[in-house]
Amino acid sequence: MYAVVGATFIPTIIVSLLCLCGVLYGVDVFKGGAVDLAFDEESSPLDGAPARAAYFLAGLFCFVIFIKPLGFVLAAVFSGVAIARSFGAAVGLRSLLICSGISILFWVLFDFLLSVDLGPMFPLSLK
């Protein structure tokens, strides 16, 4: 007799560890820890480290919270826009289009080519 490991076991472990790393990173940033490491002596860290970390963490949690009600693509777009904002990109049409293209590409890649079910593309998908 052997234990059956479902399709969600390993992803749950990985996401849990990544969330733990994200929370520890967030605590370090809000305590004033260095978030930017510049190897060039003439470079300096970017301003607004707590705000950038907040956007990054919001993007991660946004994906986790919205994947079931909104589907993979919309959750990934909102997450991608927030993470892009944490790296200094403006929230606008360009970010939305780039994140939409990337998320649709990944959904198609995983769902059709690799046969990995990522859930519905959109909340009202017929698939």
C-alpha cells in the first residue's frame, strides 16, 4: 500500500515556501533592511523601497486570491501589473497588454501543449 499524492501537493508546498519568503522579505523591508544590492560602487539603491516591496507582495497575494474567482489570465494580469509597478513601470495600457500577452501565452502553453490544467482561462470559460 502506498500514499497517493495529488496534483496539488507539490505546488502547495512550493507556493507556501514562496509566500513565507515573501513575508520574511516584506518584514525585512519595512524594518529598513536593504532591498537593493548594487555591485557598482557608483550606484545607489532606488528610493521608495517599502512601497516597491508592498507592490511586489500585493502582486503575489493578488494572484493567490483572484485565481479562483477571476480565472488564470485576469489574476495573472493583475499580479503582473502590480509586480511591474514594483520595478518602476507605470500602470497603464502598455503594462496591461504585456501582462495579458504573457499570461495568455503561459495558459495556452500549459493547458494545450503540456496538458497541465491551470483552471479556466477566464471566469466564464466554457472549457
